[in-house]
Amino acid sequence: MSQSKFAKQNTTFALDLFRRTYGATADKKVQLSPFSIRRALGMTALGARGETLQGFREAFALAKGDSIADFHAANQEVANYLLTAESKGKCPTEISIANALWLRKDDGDGYVFQQPFIAANQQYYGATVRDNLPMDDSTLAEINEWCNKNTKGKITKILDQMPDEAQAFLTDALYMKTPAAKRFYKRNDTKGKFKLAGGSEKDVTFMTNPHGKFRYFEGDGVEVLQFPFGEHGVFNAYIVLPSATSTLDAAVNSLTADNWLGWKAALEMAEGRLRLAPNEQEWGGEMKAALSQMGLSLAFSDAADFNDLCTGGIRIGCVKHKTYTKFMRKGFEGAAVTLVGMMRSTSVRPGGPKKTFDVLVNRPYAWFVEGAGDILFASTTVDPKEPAGFADETDEVGGED
């Protein structure tokens, strides 16, 4: 497959969520996995009815004629494709996707989880099921260990404490490690300054490709460069660098699905110099505010209708999200976890180069990692942090970053 039949809807969801989260973040540092968040919400939507379900459709940017069942099936189709698309060859990409349901034990108080909801989560999201849980510190530890295991230790926990009135949790975990198709070499490193958001500058090492050929676009106040991973073109990073006369705010605010798809369509093979600082960053936050603005306000309220999930009154109490990413000379590593907490409620390939460029990523910028056209990570970098071990990297083939 080249991309999901819901590719534009998924892009709309990803960029809308990214813009809203960025706009509400004072330090302008944001890092999301829209892919993970969409899957966790998709799991939850399987239990929604009526206006609550319509809120999910609005958040997912589904048109009136779009089938919600087809949407769930497409989510699983994309996941299955990403797991195998770059799994073999000289430079395989390692990727894992995990989903789980964590359900409270039946205390005889009228809260019974609907079997069709459980079965649908197993069918569309491959979810494992843990039921009859006490929702105490032991369950908290089990959920956090699941996060740790399924992100290879990059995200060690998603919950600090067990929320009151917790009835169920729906979790999605994503981990990927992929080699650069056009890696950087230590011998080409250059020193320079990165301009921080406040106006000061920071000394950094720039990974440098002095004569690279990349797909590139310049216009609309941004420079966009596609950085390929793997061997078969399935995974790519996109650097969105504001022009010298523009700002990160302007670049992020212009990130609509139409603009994004237009920029990608305008990319042309070009030859030039790319300088990019290595970076390692983590992010975590509560997604309730942004998701409420996107159509899910009812799902967070006591008027939510999740009767296809549970026989008792239940609502979304929290949507916790954490991410980790690392760019090094040899490639990219990233991880994400999304947890939806349900609480009790009171209701029911290119040609030759055509242009040149000299991209010096020395100021705050946005970047995205896609798989088969699906935005897996959406991030800003405002203060690059050199990863541990970067200075010790060699130009030898193979080895661990």
C-alpha cells in the first residue's frame, strides 16, 4: 500500500492536534505521535454512541459518507503494513505497535464491560485484554511496566498515580528505530550556533551533508526538506524550517492538511548542503484541552454516551501522552505511549537535481516523521540537546548509536 484511504483525514487530525497543542505551550516545545493518539482514541470510539460518537468523527475529520468501520479497519491495515514494509534488507527498520485494554473487576455495582467492545478492539487494534483488575498500585505498576517494555525502556511510565474512579484504560505504544538512507558522517561535522527562541545563541555541532541530493521546496515562508529513512521510501522525515524573515509560530500556524500536502507535492530533487544538529528530546502532556476543541468535549463530560463500552455511566477522564525521539548520524529512534483513562460519570522515486539549496537548521524548526504518509511523530525543536554518545560515534558501518 502507498498510504491509507483515510490519509487526508489522518493528516488533518495530526496537524490540527499539533497546531492546537503548540499554541497552548509556552516554551513552544511540542512533540506528539498523532498516530499513537489516533489509535488510542480509535479504541475508545468503539464504545461510543450517538452524539459522543459524532464527536469522535469530527475529531478524526471524517466526512458524512465515511464509514467508521472502514476507518478502524484502515488503522489496522496501516499498522500491519508499517510493521513489515521495511523489516528486511541491508538496513531494516525496527518498529513495534502494541495496544491493550485494562478493565476494572466486576464489583457487582453495575459496571460490566461489553463483550462486542472488547472483541472489536481485538479485531481492529490487536489489543490484549487485562480484566478483573483492582485499579490499585499493582495495576498502576503493571501499566507502567507495559509502557516500559513496549517502548524498549524509552518511556518508563505513563501514570504517576491511579486516578480516582478509574474504570478502564486503553493504551497504545509505538517504538521505531530506522537507519538514515543518506546518513551523516562524523568527518563532515561542523561547528556553529543555534538561535534559541529568546534571541540568544547556543554552540552546537551540525551533522553535515556537504553535497546531498534531497527533495526540497522553498516558498510560503518555509523551507521543506525530505530526509529519507530505510531503503524503500516508506519512512521519511520532513524538516520545516521557517525562512529567515519568518517565525516558527507562522510556520506552525500554516500547517493545514492542504498546505502540507501542497508542500509535499511541490518537493523537487535538489542538490546542496544540509546542516542539522543532533537532537534528543522527550515530551509529555495531557491532551484533553486540544481534543475537546477538536470535537470531543462531550466525551469528557458526564453526558458522554459510552454504553457500547460499559453498562455503567462512564466518560473519558484523561488522555495522557508521552514521546521520546533521537536523531543521530545513522538514523532516528522514537517512542510514544498514549493512555485514555475512562472514569465513572453520572450518565449514560525522483529525477535529477533541478535546484540547489543550503539548509542550515540553526533556529527553531518543526519536523515530522511519516510512515506510508501517516504522521508518526510531529515535533518542534527549539533547543537541540546533543544525545549521549554522539561525540563517540564513528564512521564505521554498523554498530549501535
